[in-house]
Amino acid sequence: MDLYGKLDLAKIAQNVKSFIIEECHNPNDSPPYVATIFSERGKQIITMLSCILGYTIDEHVDEVVMAFLSILSPSKPPTNIYNYVQFITDRMHE
């Protein structure tokens, strides 16, 4: 979340745009976002992340999931590196 918080709005918007459906423009508000605005690929990733994080539903995409999505670029290597093990360990202890 720290790295996500340091991303500028342009970078966040670029990442969101790569996972939303073409008919939907970038959301103007901050997370949580309704999952229906995401492409099929985005929904699949969101569902997997939600399961890993222990969320019971994946209808809304919050900042935690957006932080994970922010490192992904379709068909490209990750742009930011996160310590997933530490993050998941911390979330499990919460």
C-alpha cells in the first residue's frame, strides 16, 4: 500500500484504464470501484486477489486490490515490485 500511495494519479489512471472495459472511461472517484467496470481479465485477477486476501465478495474493488493491479500491465513485466509474502502475512495477522 505504501508504494501504491506514492504513485501519481496519472500512473494510477493508466493502470486502471488497462483493466476496465472500453465503454467505461476512467473512474473519476477514488476506490472502491464497482467490479462491473473491469474487463474479463481484470475481473479474473480481482477474483483471485479477493480469494487470497480473504474477501468474501469481489463486487467492489478497494485500494488493496488496486495496489496489486497497479503493478500489472497486460503483456508486460511488473512495473513495481511488492513483497507479497510480507503483505499477505500482515493481512492474515489482522
